[in-house]
Amino acid sequence: MRAIVYRGVGRFSLEDVADPQLEPGGLLARVDFCGICGTDYKLFHHENPRFPPGSILGHEFVATVTEVSDEARGFEPGDRITMATTVPCGRCHLCNQYLMNLCPDAQCVGAAYQGAFAETIPIAAHAIRMGNVLKLPEGVSSRAGALTEPLSCVVNAQGVARVGVGASVVVVGAGPLGCMHVDVARARGACQVIVVQRSKPRCELAQRFDVDAVICSDHEGVVERVRELTDGRGADRVIVAAPDRAAQEQSILLAAKGGIVSLFASLPKGDSDITLDSRVVHYGQLAVVGCSDSTASQAEEALRLLETGDVHADRLITHEVTLETILDGIETMRQKTGLKVMVRVAEA
């Protein structure tokens, strides 16, 4: 089969590789679509020991089942599937607290398991046992369904941050994940959503979503403008979806008293220290929370949001490439001229 093989920084190589084998209790599936994740993008520019050269990346996928082992229950050829792609051990203390996304022994698609930048993906029996393999509802297209994994991370984050009915929400960063946050906040009942973004093309893209205001941080004072738009209070919830130190440090100044700030986007390892004014946190009784990855139940919720149309896949997916032209997708991400870049793997 053909696959994109990671050969190191700057090298995504389209190669003919051996077809994967069907394991007992597992599946084989033809990959239809796979989104290019920020992790894939970063690997093109920087090494990560979790993904050694020779890996087949790609984890935001939808595939159609082609082979089912006798031991695999509940699936048959023709089923369209996606995954919660961090597969937990199911036995540890965190798994027993239903924090499977934080399992220290979790195995991930694209790292421990072969990824979906390939014509065929093997689905491990353990992933099926853990409930991480999900069927797409009939009303969700395969193209839209490939948003399930990143969308599930947004669902997790907004659950941790307790975004709910009547909340005012500021989303810092209008990339694909930031725009997903807009849709999910509205679906959870937010009464006001404000986006903060630096680059002009992304500001224009953010206007396509159900936002009350887009603040271009290169041209406006962010803190002053947020206060103005929230009658001087600040926002009930602030979600930092930009991997930027200054944005994280500024985030507590955007929050209302009693608010919650979510550090959704991570900073690079070894360069992640930030400074927060503890008096603002103390006297504002603010909560600063983190979030990481997602669980199978959150992936199921993501599919429901796609099925109902609360999340607008057609607005989020702005570019489509193939395995042959995947580097065009990487360049689009570098230029920040679009939102989600989708790789069409199977021929239409």
C-alpha cells in the first residue's frame, strides 16, 4: 500500500510499504480521510522522540472496514469508523477515575499504532475492547467525521472549564481548534463569544462563525476591548487556543471575577514557563485549568455535535489535499491561510 512515512524533520515521504496484517480481534479499514493535526505539522519542523523516523503518522481519520477478524464483535465490512485515538490501558488509577485521556500507559495512533496517512489502517483489538472505535452516524459524511478526534479534545476542554448556558466566552486563537471552540461554546449555551486573533486572514475566517466580535490583537488593545464588550466585567470563560506565552500570560486579565481560564494550547517543552499575576488570580477568585486529549465518550459527543450540525464542518475544512500533495497542506498550515486541512486518501 501507499503511505506517508515520516523520515525525520522536513521529510514526509510517500512510499510503497507492506500491507498491514489483520490481528486476532482486530480490523482492517480503508482510509477515506485524515486531517493534518498540529502534531503532524510540528513533527515536520521539530523532532519528537514519541514519533521516531519510520513512523506512519495521521490520527484524525475516518476509514471503511474491509476485513473483520472472527473475534471482533460488532463490526462488519462497510462500516465507517473513526477513533478516540489515545487508547488507555483500562487498569490504572486514572482509568479507574474515568480519566482515560491521562492514562500514563496509553498507546496512540500514529505512534504505538500505525497511523492513517496510509491507504489501509489496522485497528488493534485492544482499541476495540476499550471502546475507542466508533461507527459514524449515517448523517455524518466521512469528510466531516475526520474532525471527530480534534473536536473531542474541544469537548473535553469545555467540560473541564464548565462552559455552559449564559456564559460569556473569549477564545484566544482562531485556528481550526479555536473555531471549533466557538461552535461548541454556542452548542453549550454560551450567550456571548468573542475571538481574539493576531493574523488578518484568520480574523476574516473567524467571522464565518457565530461570534459577537473578532478582536485583531495586532490593531486593538485586547484587554480594553474585551472589557468594553463585556460591560467592564471580563469574560466568564477564557480559552487560550493559541500556543503563545504572551497570550497565556494575558489570559487572566480577560477573565471576569469568578471566571475560569483554560490553557488549551500547549507551549513547547523546555520553553513553557509563564508568569501570572497571582493577585489577579487571588482577588478575582479565578481558576486556571489545563486539559489534554480526550476519551471515547467525548469522541461520541463530538460525533453528536457533527450529526446535529452544531459544529460546522463545511466552515472548518477549508483545504483538501492528497497523499501526493500533503506538503501543500503543510504549507497552507504554515501560512495560516486556512483552517482544517484534510487529506483525501481513498479515491472518490
